Amino acid sequence: MWDDDDNDTNTKATTKAEPNSGADGDDLDVNDFTGPNKEANKQGLYALNKADLFNILCIPPYKKDGNIDYHPLVDQAAEFCKDRRAFFIIDPPSDWTDKDKAKAGIQNDLGEPTSYAAVFFPRIKQPNPLRKNQIEEFVPCGAIAGVFARTDVQRGVWKAPAGTEATLTGVPQLSVPLTDPDNGELNPLGINCLRTLPAFGRVIWGSRTRKVDDRLTDEWKYIPVRRFALFLEESLYRGTQWVVFEPNDEPLWAQIRLNLGAFMHTLFLQGAFQGRKPEDAYFVKCDKETTIQNDINLGIVNIIVGFAPLKPAEFVILKIQQIAGQIAV
């Protein structure tokens, strides 16, 4: 008797794959990052919620025109960074091909002003190893993030990731050459310029967040001030987890002041704050004034930490005066 199952088992079909028969899949869009249920399921952009800690976010271009869906992805990514105490590096759109287009686009292309993000212009030119090292344009976010990390390690998160030390290693050319006057127009708008300087090569020459309009005098307009505050928040939060379920009274408050004060003083000795004396640079307050009886009843201990941030020197002003007459020796 013939069994069809046996015949199926003993018969093997072979398939030969045709070369170049694969597909790249569907194009990405904003819903792949922040669409429905993405946050609840920790998918897309929110897959980063599976990570214990991250502090710099880059979203490289995924569209065929070399861009991302700036609206509303930039706003959503910046808000996500705010929740996670991180910072978002925004790439310039591909149609920012000169200074004037960048000035026009900053008002409309990159979402709402925020201190949790910064934009850098122009794009960079590098050899593409996948195309026989032809020179092509690339977004700068990866190179910028590298300078951020290098500056954090070598100088500290309170140092602006810009200046002659902030060299873009391995970047031979920029897509748009910028001059000092160009820089002077773009910088107040919150467009951080990438420049080519003699003897230094390609460098970052700006350190402002998107919350930058000089007319508003926002206290978070500088990248190092915002990132240093985020560093302090995260460090102090993690450094105070031991207080949970401790008796909420003066001995605990004194221990909190001692521990956090020691941490802040270490940063003071490293030059992280303004001020010649510790009392001019920072304070830690945790006592019966910050934590009243109602807070104690609710199981809350309130800690207030203040600091005097360093702000970067952006412009060098030289004043030359001629002395008339002779100078007595």
C-alpha cells in the first residue's frame, strides 16, 4: 500500500537562489519610529527604553533624499530625550545648500525650539568605501557625537564640544564653506557651524541649543550648560537611591547633604563651576525647610541642588588703544 506521507518525507525539493533576487524592504517612515503603540511596546525610537542609560541620540537619514521626517519626528525625539535626560543631535536637511537657505529653514524645518537638541551645519564630505572611495556628502551627526564623547572624557561634560580642540577627525571637506561673517549670522539663530580653519582643519565652531534666540536670553541656550545639568540630574538621582525606606528625619538629611556635597565638591575641584569658593559655586539643601511634615507623611524627601554653570566664550573682542606721549620708565 502506498503512503503519501512517506513519499513526501523521502522527496526533497531543491531551490537555487537567483543572484540579486533580494529586496531592501519597505521604506521607513515616521511611524516606524513613533507610531501607534511603539512606546508601549518599546519599539522604534522607544526601544531605547530597554537601555539602562544613553545620553546622546542621533537619527541618521533613512529617506531616499537623504533626510528624515523632520515633522514631527524631531519634536518627538527631543521630547523623548527630555524624559531620558539625553541630548539630540539634529542633522541639517539636504536642501540647506548655502547660508541663506539655512537661515530660512531654521524657523520652519526643525520643529519647536528646545534646549534638548542642537543642529549642526553644513554636511560633511568623505570618501565612501562602498563606492570605491568616491567623495560624497554625509550627515555630520556621527562625527559630532564622537567629538561630544571625546570632549566629555578629556575635559568634562561642562566643556563646550567646540573650538580648535573639537576637530572632525577623518573629515577632509565640508559641503558648504563658511566664513566668520557667516558664522556671526548663523550662530545667534542656533545653527552651530562646522568650519575649516587653517592649521586645525575641520572643527565644530558653535555650541548652542535650539532654545537659543538671543532676544529671549534663555538660560539653557548653551549645549554644555544643558548637558551638564542633565549629567548632574542623572548622577544625583542614581546616587540617592540608597535613601529609599530610610527613616525620613534629620540624620538622613545630614547624610544626604554630606554625600551630595562631596560629589559636588569633587566637580568643583575639577573646575566644573563658576566661583572661586565652593559656596559661590554650588549648594545642597535638604532639611526641615525643604521637607516639611506633610512631605514626611507622604514618604517624600526633597533635595535642592544649585550650581553656577560655566558658559563658553563665543567671541573674542580685542580693543587696541594708542598711548600718546612718552611712557616713563
